[in-house]
Amino acid sequence: MKEKFDKYWGDCNLLMAIATMLDLTKKMLAIEFCFPKLYSELDASKHISKVKEIINSLYEKYVVEETNKGAPHPSELESFGSSSVKRNQQSSVYSWDDFDDYCAKVETSETKRSELVDYLEKGHLKKNEIPKIFSCFEWWKMNRMQYLILSKMAVDILAIPVSSVASEATFSVGTRVIDYYRSSLSPDTVQALLC
């Protein structure tokens, strides 16, 4: 029994840790508070580092996905460059048509804090600040303009149903079909029953 307990609690459940981090009533503080109580000092610091590493890499994947989705097609870039050159050659009068493009280029080249850093640096929602009816999903929905990428990540992760049933037990119907009374069935009949 101790071996099974150690096997279950010995590893860090990264999905649960990330979901905890995305709950604004807990954030990373809950992980930093609970892990030293669950694990030895060395294991706790390793697990906390692992959670931070996974959160950052997962966030970076979402950033790349979002960037690729919004990136202009190379032909659009070529047409933009040639039309702006033609426009500049045709007249020396300043035009506001290119202002939005210029702002987009400057704003994306400026280094700014990531949504993840901004979210984690802000304090967690304290007990007395939590409304009586509170939903993390609703909070992320209301704040999706402020945390565009992080809100997508939060919805994807928080929507995963948590189950304590082992996947083998969930998807294996063998014991329900081939019981003591049906053990003499032919292989074709068993196959048909399983399907």
C-alpha cells in the first residue's frame, strides 16, 4: 500500500499544477505553499521549477500558434512593400494610410512583458475579494482582451475533465464481456460483443 501511495504522490501532476496556476484565487502561490508540505525540500523545489518551466514552454507554444495565425502571407508583404515604395515615389506628401502598418511594426518590435509574467506578478484574488458566485471561466472570458493568449490557454486547460478512473479501466470492457459464465464463447462472438 505504501508503494502505491508513493507512486501516486511521488510524481507531480503537472496538469493540476497548471490548472491551479490559472485559478486567479491561487496562482503560483498555492503551488509554492503546498509542494513543500507534500514533498521533501529538494523534491518540492524540483517540482516547482518543473511547473514553472512547463508553464513557460506551454505559454510560448500558444504565443507561436497565435503569431503564426495572425502573420501576413509573404505575398501580402511583397505587395505592401512595393505599393508603399510606389506611393512614396509618386508623391512626397505624407499619407496616413501607412500609419496603422507602421504602428503595428513598431509595437510588435518593442519588447513588452508577456501576459504570463503580467498575470503572475499581479496578486491573487483574496478571500474577501471573491464574489459569492465566482467562476474562473467567466473571469477569463471577461479578461480575454487583456490576456488574449493566456485566456485561450486557460480555457483549454481548465476545460479538461478530471477523472480518478484509470484509462485502462475506462476503455477496457473485456471483464464486463468475458465473465465466468461467458468464458467458453468463441473468439468471433467475443470480438462481436467487444465491438
